[in-house]
Amino acid sequence: MSARTKARKRAIDILYAADVRQISIAQSLATEAERAASEPARLVSWLYARELVDGVVDHREEIDELIETYSQGWSLARMPNIDRAILRIGIWEILYNDAVPHAVAIDEAVEAAKILSTDDSAGFVNGLLGKIAQTAPSA
């Protein structure tokens, strides 16, 4: 597993934990930062995980609006928590990280959904991120 794939998983964990525990993302991030400080071998994945989470926090309103717009019949509240986390990270990578090609961001999100979520989630994530990627500037 690549360092970026590990970082995406950590970022998903941070967003998911905040959602499930009903705490702020900042609190969830602080908890993970303490853990990361005690595990220097995970530094590389931690840095990108933090960038992902910070990016989602900085653009959360726009990201959530895009999810609501393109999710046809699914409100954010109705989605599984894990799907929201995966989509938020995928959208941030598509819109704000020029170093990650859109296809890679989508593939990583779909793979995460296959492993972490419901049977239908991978297709849902793929379709929604694909629509957003079509409207985004090319990476």
C-alpha cells in the first residue's frame, strides 16, 4: 500500500471518527496528531492525511454542496458516515490537489468504498466523483 493510500485511509478515519463521535474534526485531528507523534514511522502518511483533512475543513461548505447537488436523491444526512468521509476527500483531491490526477482520486475513493462501506457504495462513489471530475479543471 502506497504512503498516499495509507494517508487517505487515515484521513477517512479522522473524518469518520468526528462524524460518529459527534466531535469537531479539529478534535479528531488532534487525537490523531498525538498518535502520529508517537509513531515516527508513519510520518509520511500523516503529513498527507493532515493536508487532506485540512483541505476538507477549509472547503467543507463547497464540498458538501457538491455532494448534495450530484447525489440525486441522497441527502448528506442519509448517506453512511463512511461514504461522506470518502466523498469529501475524493472531491478535495479532484478540485484542489493538482498533483493527483482525477482518475487516481476516483480510483482511490472507489477502492476505499469497496473495503470500508456497503456493497452499493463503490458504484455510488464512482458515479458521483465522475460527475464532479467532468466539471472540474483537468489535473
